[in-house]
Amino acid sequence: GDDATIDSVARYEIGESSRVLRKMEPDLATFVFPKNKPAFLEELANSGFKIYRSDENAKIQKDRFGLWQFPLGLWISPTAMSSKEIIGLLDRAVQKKALANFWLHGYEFRNPREARSFLEPIFRAASQRRQNGLEIKTMRDIIYDYDRSQRVL
């Protein structure tokens, strides 16, 4: 979605991403744009992707290319919030039966020990909250479940 990206570069990068990644994951469906700037969506659809992370926290919906737009969610970072605060957000999501969509960049941690000390309490809490209704799913699984439920109604 960078203003300097031209069509041919976007086509190549999206196409090559699809080609390379499908060797490892043939059912690849989701795409996250660099810097969360969706663009070239027609090319994304033509490359076989079905879902992309949007640049806003809007409802789950299909765009004009038939691609599912997934809400941006919440960027979590050890410099922005604590593990305890994130666990509080998980509790609120369980209480409200709401989508809690978190993402982060691994490079924000100085070393594996720092990442582990930040993430392990969150993962432990998420695991414990499964008994209270928390479901842990991928973007793809959420969209496929959502799509199936919409067809039933």
C-alpha cells in the first residue's frame, strides 16, 4: 500500500508470496499487508488469497473483490502495555463474547527471554480461559466459521 509501489511490483510481490508460501501451506488463505496498508486487492484475490487484515477495526465483511476483510485488531508490544493489561483485555473479551484480535512484531523483543517472559503469562491465561468460553482461532478459522454461520441464517 506504499504510495511509491507500482502495479507491476505489487503483482510480482503478491504473486511470489503466494507461490513460495503455498509450497509450505497449500491452504494459505490470509494475507497481512506491510504496515497494515491494504492495496492491490484485485491482485490479492487473483493470487488465491481469501482474507486480509484491514487497516481499521470495522466489522468482518467482504469487499468488492470477494475478499474477507478482517479487523485490524490491537497491536501489543512490551513497550506499550504489560502482560497483565493484555490478560485484562482477554477477560473482557470473554465477558462480552467479543473478538480479541492481537498482533505483534517479534523484533520488538530484545531477546528470546524477554519475549518468553512477556508472552508466557498471556498464553497461560488464554489457555485457562478456554474453560470460560475463550476460543483461540486463526483469522482463517474465524472467517470460515463466520461464513458458514451466515449461510445458515
